[in-house]
Amino acid sequence: MERYKNYIGGEWVDPAGGEYFEDRNPADTRELIGLFPKSSREDVDKAVAAAREAYRKWRLVPPPKRAEILYRVAQRLVELKEVIARDMTRENGKILEETRGDVQEAIDMGFFIAGEGRRLHGYTTTSELPDKMAFCIRVPIGVAVVITAWNFPMAVPSWKIFPALVCGNTVIFKPSEETPLTAHHFVKVFEECGLPPGVLNLVHGLGPEAGQALCEHPGTDILAFTGSTEVGRQVAEIGARGYKRVSLEMGGKNPIIIMDDADLDLAVQGCIWGAFGTSGQRCTAASRLIVHKAVYKPFLEAFVERAKALRVGNGLDPQTQMGPIINEAQLRKVEHYVELGKQEGARLMCGGYRLTEGDLKYGYFYAPTVFADVHPSMQIAQDEIFGPVVCVIPFGTLDEAIEIANGVRYGLSSAIYTRDVRNAMVAIRELQAGITYINAPSIGAEIHLPFGGVKQTGNGHREGGIQVLDIFSEWKAVYIDYSGRLQRAQIDTDRLVQLGD
Ligand code: NAD
């Protein structure tokens, strides 16, 4: 069985403590994919030292030259897309179509952000004093720690690593312990494409060990985190103690509103994709369908029929439409919430059980599950379950629907199906979310628009778009006074107007 290594200072190295963890296939746990380093503080110290050393030079490399490497990385990913997608399906269970999309997102992000190498725009502006000019520029920050979730094992790291690098920071990447192989492939491509040693380091390991040590280390400056709201809070607390820049992308409980004037076929199709794509394990998954009473019955019937018909299985099989749940703990969590939903009085329309026929018994498969007549205050309608479990909630007016949609602690994605432009515009204005879709499900963000959420989903930052550059750079204001005398802002300005007469 292959023992993979960390990548520190341009070398592939064993973990200092000699300990490893297993990476297994969630669709068939008999398959051990590899053994990966269980890194300790000692490994983290080495990675931080390497990243700090590399930062001294990398920050001075002209951004267009940094970007040339990123272009090469994106191009190489195009060539490796199929190989990486297959390995990603093996380790995280998503169906092949989706893992190809995951790699594609990293490719898109690579090309998009590499373009920033020749922009990284600041702006020039006026000065209130004569013979003085003013402008502002982006400057790098230092060493960025990138800690990511398993569900988008290449896309999400790419949202952070490409912009961090183009801005002139160096990076230590601690991927999810569920998807270390994808991270290994990703980092190898950077090495192959000529990224200098120490600029990107890979430290595998467990969150509370390697992850926490990286957050606490005084030699790291940015903590760029994607994961659960609970862990995000811990990262934020550690970051605050160290005066670090902290960017958090966390959980969601995303609503889709279906109005009485919606194209119902389109809505059903979108809701199936939104709810059961990635087995419901997306931060943007549609876990609450808020349906107008006038179309509640036909919508529910059609939706449940489609949910029951989904083909669940190994994601490598092209016939499969939904893969497994990521691990045993997550499966238990889904089972717990389904029991809770029944106790709370929601109506179980389909699913609600583990799938174990044939080879499915070797994986963590769960039937697509729909609860109807859910009250918005029920726990199943409030908590992020992160599995193939959907709550269908009836409503009477758009105001009511929006109140239900906004009545959770999260605020990532949202959607409305309607043919009425007024409903759409009111939803855009009122929905408390970082993303709103009209006549499309809650999933499907494109990389050149800002991505992130409000309330307990985020802390004010956005990934994607050029907005991501604000996470990985500081603004510096520059004033150039060529008057040859002391000029005092705010004090000398009145006199200057008179002198101008
Ligand atoms: P998680 O919070 O368990 O783990 C995320 C990462 O944090 C992993 O790499 C883990 O090793 C690390 N970690 C765990 N404990 C840590 C600690 N004490 N200190 C430092 N690092 C630690 O989340 P997960 O199960 O991997 O992913 C699912 C969650 O991620 C869901 O809540 C989902 O909504 C969220 N997510 C959000 C987005 C987004 O962009 N908003 C995208 C994908 C996933």
C-alpha cells in the first residue's frame, strides 16, 4: 500500500512522527486508497519555516511571472482532468460527472486568477493638496494557511491557493483527511509546472492536530478556512488571538422557493439536482423546499417520484445518479436527523433508510429522503444535515416564504422559481444570502462571481470573483508629495483655496 508524503520546501517528506491515516473509498470501504501522513507540530514547524523563507523572494516576483506558472497549472489540469476525477470519485464518492466538474472549476479558477497577474488593479485618485498625488496598491500579506472541506476537494482549495499565490503570498495547504489523494495530485501539478520550493507546501493530517497547529503557529498570517460553522468558529477564535486575517466559508441550509406561477417541471428538475447532487453534501445544497400551497400537492408528488427513481451507487458507474455519504460518522448523523424528523412530526414521503443490497453494503449509501409538511421551526428544518434529506415546507404568500427562508442561522445560497418578475426582484432584495438564483437551483456557482454567505455561513469575505483578492492582499495607500514643502492634510486646505484666488 502506497504511503504518501507531505510536500515541504520543495521536497516530498515523511511525517516526523512516522504516523499515517487511511484513505478509504466511501462507496466500497474494502478499498484502501492509500496511507497519508498524520502530521504533527514538528511537521507544521518545518512547513512554516519553508513558507516563510520562500515568501522573502516570492513576494518580489512580478505578478505576471507568478501568473505564468498558474496558467501552466490550469493547462496541465486540463490534461489530467479525467485521471484526477476518477481518483476523486474513489475517495469522496461523488459521481464522475460531478468530480469532472470539480476539476473543471479549478481549471476555470486557474485561468481566471492567472489573468489577475497582469491586473491586480488598484486606483489613482486626487489629492486635496497641490503637487501631491495619491494611489493605492495591493501588497501580499505573508504565509496563508489553507484548510478545506472534503466535498469539493480540488475546486475549493483552488479558490484559495490560486489567488493567494498570484497576490504574492506563500501557502501551506492542509486538505481534508477524507480527500488527501486529490490534494496530492493538485500539489504535484504545481511542482511539475515550476512553482519554486516552499511557495506551496502540503501538510496532511487531522484537523485538531495539524490544522489547529497551523492556525496557532505565530509564523502564519492568513487562515483561509472552508468547513463546518462549528470548526470555523474555533479557527476564528484562534485567529483573533494571533491578530491574523481569517476568512471563513461555512455551512448552509439553503432554501428554494417555488411560487404558484412557477414552471413546475423545471422546478422539480432543479430541486432534484439541488437537493441530491453530491448526495446533498454541498454547502449550497437545497435542503429546504418552500412550496406555495396552490402547487404543493402536484409539486410534492412529482418531486417524490423523481427522488425515488434516483439510481444510487458507485460514482464510477456511468449509470449512477447519486453516490454514497462520505463516512460512517456522517451516515450516523443523517440517521439521527431522520429519526428526529419523525419524532418532530414531519411526514416521511420516501427514503429514511440505509441501502445495503449487494455491494452497496460495503459503502455508506442512504436512500434519497423527503420529509413533507415540515414546520420551519423543526430541528430538521434548522440544522445543516449534510446528506440526502430534504424538508418540504408549505407557504401562503411570498412574504411568508421569505420569512421562512430567512429564519435560519445560515445564509449561503437561495433560489426562487417564478415567472413573475416582481416576485423575483422582491426575492433578490429580501433573501438573506450571499447568492440568489432565479429559476435555477441553489447550486451551480461560477468562479468569476463572488461566492460566500452571510450570517453564520461566513465572516464577510468572498471567494471567487476579483473579490477574493481582498482576502489575500492588504491595501496600501501611497501619497507622493513633490511640492518640496511641508503640506498638512485637513489643516492647510482652506488657506489653499484662498491662495488659489
Ligand atoms: P469540517 O469542519 O469537519 O472540516 C473542515 C476542515 O477543517 C478539514 O480539513 C478538517 O481537517 C479541518 N479541521 C477540523 N478541526 C479543526 C481544528 N480544530 N482546527 C483546524 N482545522 C480543523 O468540515 P467537513 O466535514 O470537511 O465539510 C463539511 C462542511 O463544510 C459543511 O458544513 C459544509 O457546508 C461546509 N462547506 C462550506 C463551503 C462554503 O464555501 N461555504 C464549501 C464546502 C463545504
